[in-house]
Amino acid sequence: MLEIVIGDNCWLNNNCVIISEGSRIEIGTHCLFGTNVEIYDSDFHDLNPKKRLIGGGTVKIGPVRIGKNVFIGSNGRILKDVTIGDNSVIANSSVVVHDIPANVIAGGNPAQVLRSLLD
């Protein structure tokens, strides 16, 4: 299923790219994305060099779920098979390759939890 679902009252800034190639990308309500945010649910090509350009390989695909009231800073990248919990903040230029829990600030490449927002 190719599906992109964006909740109400979201702000997607300039050059936001959201591509679904076989899974679902779901963005909760009241999210804020900085400029140049990229969200992908697929690798798009087999990583094996012999299969990369000619096709026939296996492409890894996984759903992306972004909770409610999530703030993703400019140049953030969210890759396949990731869930970001409600209210979390993803720092500028971070690459999210693993799940991020709710109510935290995460950053880096790969993104890691930096601190709780509840402290």
C-alpha cells in the first residue's frame, strides 16, 4: 500500500520531501517540520552493487509513524521503519534510523535521545 497520511494543523516548510514506495507514512496532528525535511519508507534500490541498477533485487521497506505534536528541525531525515513518539523534537540535521520515544529531544547521526522534555 502506498499511502501518506498527514494529520490536521501540520506545518511543512519549504523543500519537504515525503516519499512512500510501498509502506505507509503517517504524520500525526500539530506537527512542525523545518526546511528540507526528508521522510522515506524505503531504500529504493537493492544495496547489492550487481542488482542496484538492473533491478530484481530486494528493496527494504518499512512504515514511518510520526506522533502528534512532533517538531523536526531543518534538514532532518527520517528513514524507513521508524516511529517517533508524541511531542518529541528531532534536532536540526539529524538522521533518524531507530525509534524515538515520546517526550524527548533527539539529535545526531544516527539520532539518539539527548534528554527528556519532562524534566
